[in-house]
Amino acid sequence: MSESPQETKGRRQVVKFSFYHVDPAWRGLPEEERERGKRALGDVVRAFSDRVQIRSYSLVGTRGDADLLLWQICDRLDDIHQLAGFINGTPMGPYLTMPYSYVAMTRPSVYVGRNEARAERMVLHPRDSKYLFVYPFVKTREWYRLPLDHRQTMMDEHIRIGRKYPSVKLNTTYSFGLDDQEFVVSFETDEPADFLDLVMELREARTSLYTLRDTPIFSCLAMGLDEALDSLARAGENGSVPAAKVTWQKVADASDIPPGSSRVVYYAGDQVAIFNVSGELHAVSNRCPHANGALGDGVAADGSVTCPSHGSRFDLATGQPLEGPAARPVRTYGLRVEQNGVLLGPSKG
């Protein structure tokens, strides 16, 4: 099943997923006390940045039992231990609990071909993706009793499915003997819908028969530590809720969208596909209302775009469906070009 010690020699990394819950009483503190706690926590994280790669994520709105994730990657378990102690010693420490904590390490996969860059699997290279999905994973003991070639055949199917979703990057880390789970898997993506579709398809793979546990699942939004802490208690001036403001925003350079091309950007909480059709730019919501297909991957011509998933065609100027199974229009956006900058404005509908 496993490789010899010689085959797994080399630099390995320790990986820690620390999910923190912040006591609601912290939100009731005077603002200056909250700011003091946030500054101290930020100072600790920055002080360890020369030996621990730390990425912060908010779970506000996605979990009821965890508010903040610190994803830590380093070379020594001792650094993880010391960091946790310093965090506990900040003014925020009395208000922090850690309902979920997962320790793992990197190592080459048993099922990766010899021609692949196995050394790359010893070192994690996180993307700057907007979302991170994390869960612990345990296989049944029956899985490990199967002959290696049988497991390899099933894993080949598993890997083929994963490669159908290039927008989702998988990081597999190993916890055997280090923690209660066997693996911790994390998926980086800008497309939550792609991750959902990937997991659904993997449920149909034969490897799924040998899954003992793959929960809890954490949906995390990438953001700086200060912003993640601010998201715990947002308020406008004097505690009022700020009014929504929709303004024109630069999202791309016009030179990056030549005729015949498209580009997907984010604006006002939406994923927007911009098309250059014969020199004329159009902007519509990227997701087809029929089955969430990515319109940005579709063919745009004659003032319309065709969804690559099921063939629905939409008018780029109005968003109205012209043919195909889609019955609802897509949202369109105001668009203008200023000094080579492409600006998006309020939705037209």
C-alpha cells in the first residue's frame, strides 16, 4: 500500500486548519477594546509570518459553530504550537475557542504516476482563490485490504473526474497517526458551483463506496485577518446599517479583451462575463439561469451568446433568451471604456 521511507524522503510541511469561534460577548465590548484585540491578534500573526504561511478566512454566514479559519503551513509542528499559545495570550484569547482543529502533513500520493512531479506534492502552493472548502476524510478499513492495483483503477476514475474541473484545485494532506482523521482535503476555487458539481460527480465514483466519513464541511471566504474579524460585527456610523451603494467600477483593461474574446470578472457580488463581439463590448451575468452553465465559456456572435452546457442562447444587449431550454433572462450590466479601462455599472435588469 505504502511507499518505502526512501521514496517519501524530502521536505515535508506541517499543515494546520484552526477553526475559531468568537464568543458573542466580544461583539458587545466597547469598540476600542475590540480594536485592541484585533491589533494584538494581527501583530501575532505577522510576527510568525517569517516561519509560518498563514491564510485567513471568514466563515460568517456559512457555519454556525465557527467564525474564522487560520490555514497554517510550515516546516515544524513546534511553530504551530507556539503560534496557538501567543494567540491565546492576546486580549482576544478569552473570547476564542477552537471547536475544530485538524493537523496534517504533506507527502506524495500512492496513486500518482511516477512521471508526475512528486516533489511538488511535498510543498503546498495555495492560490489566491476567493473560496476554500475544507473537510476531514476517513476511508473504510476494507479499502486498505484491497489489492493496490484495484485501488489504483478506482483512483484513476477519481482523478479523471477531478480533471474535468480545472477551476478547482485540490490539496490533499495526511493525518495518519497525527490526528483523528486520515486526511484533510481542501479545495481552492473561485467557482463554488464547480466545486458542488465536482462533489456530486465524485459521489458516483466507485471510490465513494469506501468513504467512512467526510464531514464536517467548511465553506470559507478568503479575506485578510482584519477584514475577517470586522465581518463578525459590521455596522455603519452610530451602529446603523450602511446604505447600499452601486457605483461604476473598473474591472479590466480593454486591451485584455480583444475582438472575439471574453473575460469573467466580479462586480457588485456577481460574476460577470464580458464579451468583445466585433469590437463592441457586452456584459452579462456569467451563469446561465437554466443549469448554471458558464456563459463566459460560450460562443458569442451576432449579438448573442450560446451557453456551452445546454445550448441556451441569449441576447447580449437585453439578456433575453432567444432559444434553448432557458426560460429566464440573464442580468445585463452597464459598460463603458475610459482610458483603456473597462468599467461596469448598475445592472440593467
